[in-house]
Amino acid sequence: MTIYSGSCLCGTVRFEVKGEFDSFYLCYCRRCQKDTGSAHGANLFSQSARLSWTSGVNAVASFTLPGTRHSKCFCKHCGSALPNTQVAGLLVVPAGSLDTEVSLLPAARIFTCRQMNWSKKSDGVPVFKKMPV
């Protein structure tokens, strides 16, 4: 059985995911853009993997957008996105919250009808290995 470990930015919350991920999507919907403050969400999904909080469970908060199934878990201290089990039978793990490498590649880009224009035209933008000076 594969075990993935993850944490929040400040290190207060740590977790393990035991099992396999079923899918990996880059989501460009407005809700994921607002959740991440970025061009898209990058989430792993599993119906069988099990989540366990190894530290900081009291710092885990959640928000569900009223009238929807859209929800987000995050660290109360640093705001980092954390795994979510708000939808019954489904574990959603923000890919960036994992400290363990994942071999699964994104299966699709979804809700691209909401993709921001600046995100669509990012090919050809200079690439730097570190912050440019």
C-alpha cells in the first residue's frame, strides 16, 4: 500500500494518505481559482484511500460554499489548502499539499471555459529555476 505524507506551509498540520489516487485534474473553474488564488486547482481524487491527520488536527478548518457541494479545508494558521472529505465517499487532496512525490500525472484540464486569458497565453514566457534578480 502506498503512503503519501503532506503538510501545511507553517508545518502545524501534517497528514498521511494511505492508498491510491483514482484521478488527478487541473481545474480552471472560478471556485478553484478563488480557492487557490491562481490559474487553477490541482487536485487528486480517491474513493478508497484513507486520510489520517498526524498532527495539528485542531488547526484544520473547513468552508463549504452555501448552496453547493464545493468545499475547502485549510490550516487556520497559514491558510494552506488541505485534504478534504466533505463530499461523502470522496477524498480530495490538493497536489501541492503533499510532501511525497506523486507519479500520477494530471488526466485532464477541466472547466477550461473559465480559464483566464493570461493563463492561456503563458507559452513562451521566460522560465527561471529560481527567483529572477
